[in-house]
Amino acid sequence: MTAAWKMILSLRLISRKKAKMNIIFLKVNIALFGNPSIFAVDYESIDMKQLIFIFTVAWGAVAGSRAQEVLTLDDCLRWGIENNLSLRGQRNEIQKSKYAISENRAKLLPQINGVANFNDNFDPPVSVTDGSAYDKPYNVTQTLQYNAAAGLQLQMPLYNQTVYTALSISKVLDEISRLSYEKAREDLMMQIAKMYYLGQATAEQITLVKANIARLEELRDITVAFYDNGMAMEVDVKRVNINLENLQVQYDNAQAMLAQQLNMLKYVMDYPAEKDITLEPVNAETIAPIELTGLSENLYELQLLQSKSDLAERQKKMISHGYIPSLTLTGNWMYTAYTDKLHHWFHSGPSNHWYRSYGLGLALRVPIFDGLDKRYKIRKAKIDLENIRLAQENTRKNLETQYINATNDLMNNQRNFKKQKDNYLLAEDVYEVTSDRYREGIASMTEVLQDEMRMSEAQNNYISAHYNYRVTHLSLLKLTGRVESLLK
């Protein structure tokens, strides 16, 4: 028997071995599993052990599908918005700002306090009045040693510009809290989307590497058959095994990287760490278009700085309003008693009498001189306003630069993605042709391995280009104020 015939016979033996596990698609309903599983086997070519093995694999697939939950980007975004711990803290800040408004509004309402006091005058004071009615120039009266008073006091601001300004400041702070929450929410959506895209890219890389491993394993089987029949050298087998081992390491690293990325995604979403998740496969065939409408004027960064400028202006006004007089309504309703002996408080009698008094009044406060305190506070407030204006200008220029760069990156990444996709498909075709020629004994092992390396490199470039394009697209969604479009 010639070497060629031996080679053909070996290849047929390999083909027959593979045929023993020939899989055909047949829907089988298994009540034990609780759902249909798509699998079937050529029963004529297997024994009972192989049948048990196939059922075991099918059961594992069903159990695995139940354990892992496939999350879409929309699912991740909604879960993160609802459960992220930092975002929940921001929502609490909004509630605090609402209470601050009510707190300042309460200062405009009447304030009623209950008061009581007791005095023991060891050396009682005297009161001096006109004594002409008694043929005396003065009438000196000594008060009793003990006196007590109890009652209610009323205060209500009738006009206090400082209080009014403080109320308006609390409303601005409430707006700042709302904008801070919206910005944090948008930043969280951006973070989740980027991590989701990265996880999809890694999962796609795993799929491609797995397909490359299958190709190399087939090539290794053919090379071993060639070697057994004296048509290939031992070094060719070693070369294939080296490349196969490198691909396996690359596959394991990608699996570990994907696990880390999913764990980080679950942390950001505040998703239960003990639950396994998978991501939707990336659809690289379609590229979502985006309308370039220019930098949005409603970006939360700009709105926040505008609100902070408004806050600083109102704070400066509140300091200036400290020079304006304030008018307050006052009132009291009191009972007062006096006695010369402490034990008289504990029994009734002429010396234990409580005298009632009540009335209303106005209290006017006119600031005159405060040691130039307000003057220096106003100067500090002016500097704060100038710093905010500079921050507004700097932020706007930064965002405009980001928009221009993102627009350029979008065009460049879109071109790169299309080119890398074409290169990847071309490299795959070249590898298939070279593999076929190697099977026919025309091409060398070196050519096959070189084309395999070029194909792997083209695959990595293709995945990287697609990820870069999606991230740039995401950045432009933010800069144009359309991040909400991620929520379907």
C-alpha cells in the first residue's frame, strides 16, 4: 500500500470516528427537564454509555441556562438606576433639599414659645417712683425676695429681607440637588453602557478564539495523520500544538477577563454578586447612526454651573440685605407672682397671688455698624462669582473640544471598523484556502500557521474597532444630550 493510500485511509478513519457522535437537530420534549431541549443523536452509531453521556450534557445545558440570566443593556441600565447605592444617596439628597425649603419657609410663620422663670433675690432690688403725692421727692419701694413668671411669647417676622432671600437660596439648592442627581444618573448610565460594550467585545473575542481552536484542532488531526504516514515532519506537529496551546491560553485569559468585567458590572448595578449573568451577543452587522446636531445647551454640567452662579449671586444679595431694617411682631401672655417667704408658694393666701398681663408689640431692628463684616463678605462673594464664571467658560470650551474630537473619532472609527471587518473576512477566506491547499499537500505548515496568526490579528483588530466605534457613539449621545435614548 502506497503512502498516499495510507493517508487517505487514515483520514477516512478520522472521519468515521467523528461520525460516531454525529449530531442531528431534533426537538425532544422531556418531562423531567420541564422544557424542550434541542438535541438528537444518530442512535444507530452509539452505545448506551454514549447515550448516557449525551443526556448528561443536555441536563447540564438546561441547568446552566436556568442558572444564568441574559441581561440586555436596557435591563442593566434600569436595574442600575433603581439599585445603585451612590444614586440612592443622591435621591436622599434631593429629599433633604425639599426639607430645607420647608425649614426656611417655617421661619416666616409665627413662633410661639412657652417660658417660665423663678428668681430668689438675696438682696431684693428697689424701685424708685415720684413721691410728690406723698409729700416726698421720691417714693422708694423694695421688691419682694421671691418672684416667678410663666406664660407664652409670640414672634413673627413682618419684614425680613434676609429670611426671604434664604428661602430663595434653599430653592436654588434644591435645583442643584436635582441636577446633581440627574448628572450622577447619566454618568452611571454611561459607565454601565461602556462596561456592557466591553463585556460584549470580550464575549465576541471568546467566540472567535473558540472557533480558531476548533480549526487548529482539525488541522492538528490532519497533521498527525500526515506525520503517521511520513508526509509531515514532527516539527510540524509541534508547531501546531504550540499555536493551539497559545490559543487555549488566550481563551482562558479572555474567560477570566470576562468574569472580572461581569463582576464589576454587577457591582456598579448593585446586582446580587452570587447570581450569574450573561450579556446579549453583540450585533456587529448593524451600526446605529447618530445625528450630529452640535453640543447640547442642556448638558447637566452647564446647568449645574449656571445654578451655582445663581446661588452665589443670591448669597451675595443676602449679605447685602443684612443692611436692611427688619420688623417683627411680638406678643406675650404672662402670669407673675411675688412673695417674701418661700413656703408661701405652697398654700393659698393673700401673699400667693398671680397677676396676669398680655399685649402685642412691634420690634424694629436697624443695623448701623457691624465692624465692616458684611463689606468683606460681599467682596469674598464677588470672587466666588468670578470663579464660577471662569469655570463655566472653561467647561464649555472643554465640552466643545470633546464634541469636535468625538465627531472626528466617530468618522475615523467608522471607517476603521468597516476596513477591519473586511480585513477579518478576507483573512478568514485566505486561511480557509491555505488550509484546503495544505490538505491537498500543496501549501506548507508554515503558510497555514502564518495565515492563522494574520486571521487572529485581524479578528482582534475588528473587535477593537467595533468597540471603539460604539464608545465614541456613546460619547456623542452624551454630548448631544441623548443618553436617555439608551433606554428602549
